[in-house]
Amino acid sequence: MGSKSNRGRRYSEEFKRDAVALVRSSGKTVTMVAGEIGVSAEGLRNWVKQDAIDRGQGTSGELTNAEREELRRLRRQNREQAKTIEVLRKAAVFFAKKSVEKAARACSRCPCTGAARGRQDRRESR
């Protein structure tokens, strides 16, 4: 049981920026800097890579942090709108059924329906 794991630990954006700046300015390897500041080399490597993407130095198709946040926001908004649409669809079906039922009840008392006309015809034939 050697060292403690940093798995799941969250670092502030300021800490990440400072760590990336240290890698860029010191001339040391990512592994060396990671050991000095107590983070995993892979985590620091990812921060350096994301910083390059944010600066426009990444490969095509990689998302900047701002684009990732916008994508996250748009997906959340899309889920909320889909839920709203589903509620409205169910409400429309409910009210359409109620409207049909109400129209059927009103029409059953109307003299234009067959049942009412049949009764009326029997009355007249007496």
C-alpha cells in the first residue's frame, strides 16, 4: 500500500491552470511536474491537452471547454423540451377525448340522431 490515490479528487480551475503553466514554463516533463505537485501524470497530461485545444492548437473535431459546456447545456435543454412536448401531447389526447365524449352526449339528446328520430317517428305513427 504505497501512496494515496487521487482518484475522484476535484481540483479547482485555478490549480489546473497553474499546473499547466508550470509544465509549459519549467521545461520539465509532465510526469516530473505531476510528481512535484501531487497529481497523477495522466490527469496533468489531460489538462495540458485540453489547454492546447482551448488555445486552438488541438486537432480538428476536439471540443474546447466552452464548446463542451454549450453542448452540455443544449442537451439538458433538449431533454427538458422533450419532456414538455410529451406532457403537452398527453394533455392534447386527454382533452380531445373529453371533447368527443361531450359532443357525443350533446348529440344523443339532439333530434337529428337516429335514436331520437326513431322515438319521434314512433310517436307520430300512433
